[in-house]
Amino acid sequence: MGTKRVGLARVQALLENLKRELDLSWSLRAAPVPNYSNKIEVDAATLTIAYATHMGRPVIQKQACVFTLPAVADVQGDIWIINGAEDGTLCTISPNGSDKFVWDVAGAAGTNNKDLINTAATAKKGDYVKLRYGSGDGWSIKEMGGTWADE
């Protein structure tokens, strides 16, 4: 194979075309909120989570909301809460009064009836948390995205 010389103008044109195809601006946009066919959108200030209705389905908040979890039970599946509102929208997740997050956000043993909070100061569209049965004492934080705090 031989070598082929390409002029500077041609290289610049190829790079411009490549930039348009790759759309390098994606990293500057807010995280997208997935579009799930089985999602539940919540446009209310409060919501009590129910196993039969919300388990295994993305629950997407549309405004500041306090989500109250049901009493912990050994069931299969996750409770998945996603911030679908604008950046700066508060999300609070409250366990049942006699339950806790077995391990809190800071990694310490949880305390009964203490919330998990995505504060307005740090909340971004697309932040989320997935919860599941941890033990008879409370919930396990399976996965989270964004900056969350303990009450």
C-alpha cells in the first residue's frame, strides 16, 4: 500500500464533519430522563409508594415531592425514583416510621424514620435512587445517581 497525501483544508473539513456526526456537545446537557413505557409520573407534593403499583416501575417526579415508603417487606424488585423535574427540585424519600435505610448515604448504620434527601441545592434532572428490601429493619440503597444526603 502506498501513502496518500491529504491537504490541510481537506483534513479540517473531515474533522468538522466528524464533530457534527459525533455531536460533542452532549456532555454539556442535563442528563436525560429515560422514557419508559411503564413509568409513573408524579406531579404532586407527596406520594405514598405502594408495592402493587410502584414496584419495578420507574417513578418520575415532576415537581418537589416527598415520597413515603411502605413498611418494609421481603418482596422481589426495586423501588426506583427518578428526578424528572428541573435542576434544583427537592426530592425527599421517607421510610415508614419504624423502618430505616439499613446503611445510610454516608455509609453508617441507618436510623429509624430518617429521610434520604436530594436537596434543592444539589438536585439535577436525572438524579435517581433504587431501593430494595434490605432486612426486616429497613431498606437497602441498591444504586443512586446524583448527590444525596441523610436527614
